Amino acid sequence: MAYVIRESNPSIEAYKALHQTTGWNAKGLYTYDQLYQAISNSWYSASIYDDMTLIGYGRIISDGIYQTFICDVMVHPTYQRQGVGTMVMEVLLEHCQKENIKWIQLSCAKGKQHFYQKLGFTERDPDAPGMMLFIPH
């Protein structure tokens, strides 16, 4: 099947519909207006459509030179394991290559490491693990 790839953000309605399939905002920490504002501030985004339906999405946060972070890669459950996630990642990685980005980071859900390893990613060295801080309000 031929999907349409757009190097842009989807509409807020399409984004919300896809994002709701992930369960990522189950605790309601952010409104969809806030989440849409976040993706609108991205360095680069890729949206994959089947006809008019958003089925895949991913974005990059970057300074365009040194720090680059791929995030929010999602595929509608109906389209998982059909190459859509790979398409999203290939578009994102091609953009990084075109912009001469040398260092690309990402975080992934537990159990998804193999998907990213197939694309050339390696796990961080145990001597240099990532860190995070959550500040509840």
C-alpha cells in the first residue's frame, strides 16, 4: 500500500486521535493543546497517512548541530508491524543525515529496543546511563 509522507505536523485532531491509541497520557499530565504546542516546537516532524488518516508520526528536537533527540514515534495499532514505524524512522534519520547530524539520541518503551537496534541504534553504555527528573506541580 502506498502511504503519504508529510514532513510536517498533522492537525491537532489527527494528532490527538493517534496519540490516544498509545496510552502515553493516561495520567492526564498534559492537555492535548499542550501536547500539540510541544510538537509544534519541534525541529522536524514526519507524519504518515493512509488516505486522510494519520497512522504514524515522529519528531525531532534538536539544536541542528550537536544535540538531537528523536521522540514521540507512534504508529496506530492497526498498522503496527507493517513497516510504518520504520518509515517514520527512516524519514527522521534521512533528515538528520541531510543536516549532517552525527549524534542521535532517543528513549524507547521497554521491549522496543530491538526495533531501534535494527535501525542501527545501540543501548547506552551502562557507565553512562540516562537520567530524568519529574517535578510534580
